[in-house]
Amino acid sequence: MDTGEEDGLGNELANTSTQKALQDQLAFYLSDANLRHDRFLLSHVGPAGTGEVDVSVLASFKRVRALTHDEAEVCAALRAIPSLKVSDDGARVARLDKLPPKAVSDSRTIYVEPVPRDASIDSLRTLFAPCGDVAGVFLPRLRSRDVKGYAFLEFTTESAVTKAIARFHGAGLGTTGAVKEGTVKEDAVKEAGVKEDSVKEDAEKEGGVKENAVKEGGVNGAGVPLRVIPKEQWAEQRDEYKRLRRAGQTDEEASRNSAKAGAERWAQRAAADAATPHTVMLISKIGRSSSIKKIRREMNEMFEEIAPVEYVDYGVSNSGDPTVAYVRFKSEVGADTAVRVLTERQQQFGGRVAQFELMVGVKLRDYLTKIGQIRRATAKRRASKREQWWARKYGKKKDGGDGADANDDGDDGGDGGDGDGDGDGDGDG
């Protein structure tokens, strides 16, 4: 006898799937990756990205209406997205965070070519998902709706860009966009450069990349090696190509020389990155709290349970931004483990789910230089204070011994009295 229990379970699963799809679609509309390119939504939320937009506006979008016609369901889905805040009356919604600078977005984006003619946003998202969370896929098309033959993928972290290049640059694709077995590179990014069928002058114009990569409507056959490079590298080569063409070089000469110059520059950067230990975890989207010191101590205790920590930098190098912190671990394995564990745990700080990523590249090197200077200056000030205290107490300058010197890194990189911002006197004593 059919009790209808199976149908009820099927409906429940379908509803859950629809709710998840609705949340994902709404989150994408107001994400960093999409909002920067969406002039209509930007006209509502403003250039900073934190203005309000009517829920009814989002509910009217075609892809939302394909999932539900119930504005109450749209409102409920918006309330379930941690990065958004819905007004008390449920009529409007706004982002909690400002849009990051364009340079931040570009540093998290890769350029991919050639893209098969039957590729889709979903197929590319699925292909690159093992490298990290894909924030957005941009697949330019011709007026005929055929793909131009290249795509941009933005991740939520820079470390995902490094993984994508290491995994897919030089891999062969089938006609459906699947990576051919045995073609994925397991070594890190040895080739920071690109093939000689480099970026062409009209890469972003109608028609896309040149004919050596794609013909109108698709790729020149299956199995063409995939070129995956940082968007920043692609932009540099595009600009260099244009400069060489204006200088009188032929298309072939400009293409070859811009590719060669770009390969050399990025090979140097890759070598510098490989020589820098990836031991610093960046924490962003921390909730604002009344006590920086309290959160810092919470971080210290929590991170030490995962892996040995060298220091926690919260409220020091970034004293003007309490939503960001840095943690330097004593090993790369420890830093990588912490990112994975805290992300899976959806760890909160200041009442918000924070974002965790491993720092890489130029940003890592710049940060290490900056915090090194700050910590040495702090150690020097502490040594000076100790000498002054000794002189006041004993009437003379302290001789050597146990005073801190200018190379002292301090206690934990963040618990000194400099940059606390909370006025609670957590100083040298």
C-alpha cells in the first residue's frame, strides 16, 4: 500500500535543493565578483557596495523567478546569507562589507584559454572547484552567442589562483572541457609564462582571441594545451603587445616578444614566491568588537590548539581595520592545516563567520617586510623604556644583561601596547 511517505521525502529534498540554489544565486548577485561588473545593481547599492537594494528588485530577476515567485521565500533566503543584512521589515537588503579594490579582485582571477565551444559557466566552475571556492565565472560570447574562446574565473582567495595554475596550466582539454587523463601538472608552477600564441590585441574586443587559439564559434580541435595564467599577467602582456604594435612590430613579433617578456617577469615572481615560506594566514571579515585585545587572546588560544604559532597580528600592522588579522605559524603545514580546519569549522570572530586564506606572492612578501619593521621598532621602544625605568630606579644606565635589543621580536607580535586601540593599557608594565 502506498502511504505517500516516499513522495513526501522527495518533495522535502527538492525543497531543500531549491532553497540552496536560491541562496547561492542571491549570494552571487551581491558578491564581490559579480557586483563590480553589474551596473544595474551598482546603481542601487552605490560604488562602495554597501547601500540597500529592495528585495522586490532581486525577486524580479529571471533566475530567481525560475526558482520561486514568492517574495517571502526570497527574503528568507537573503536572511540566511551571513554576508548580508535584511531590514527589520524585510523590504531591503544590504551587504555588510564594502567592495574591495579592483586590484584585489584581479589578484584572485585567472585567465583561461582555449575554452571549448560547448563550455558553460557551470562546467568551468566544476572543473576548477578542486582548487578553491569559485566566486565568479565570466565567459565572453560573440553576438552569435558562441563563446569567444577564453574565460576569466575569480576565486575567493589568491592561494586558489596558485593551485589552479599548478594543476591546469598545460593540461589538455576535450571538447566538453574535461581535462584529459594524465595531463594535469602535479608540480608547482614551473612555467610562470605562457605559450607563444600569446594574448592578442583584440582579446577583449568582439571576436575574442586570435585564430591560432580559436576560430569563430570554438576551439581548433580537442586536446589543445590549456593556458591558465593570472589575470594580472594577462593584462600586462596585453598592454605590452599593444605597445610593441604601436612601435612598429608585426603581429607575430609583438605576440612573441610580449609573451617572452611576460614569461620572464612572472618566472622571477614565481621564484621569489617559492623562496618565501607560506606560513602566514590572513583572516578577514572579522566582526567589529569592543575589545581588540580580547579577540586577539581568543585567537592565540584557539590557533595554538591547531598548530604552533609564532605570533598573532591583530590591531598592530592593521590598526585601522579591526576586520582583518594575520597569524604567522611556525611551519607551512601548520598554516595550511589551520586554514582548512577553521574554514571547515566556519569559525566566527566578533560574531561573524570569518574568511581564512594562506597568503602568497607579493602581498605576503610586502606584509612580512612591514610587520618586520614594526616589530623591530616595537622591540627598540621597549628596550628604551626598560633603560629609562632602570635609570630612574638606580640612577644609572643599565649595563647589558637582560634588556631587550632591537632584534627582539616581542612576545606574540600583537599583545604589546602599540596599536591596541582599546585604551585598556595592555602595555609593557
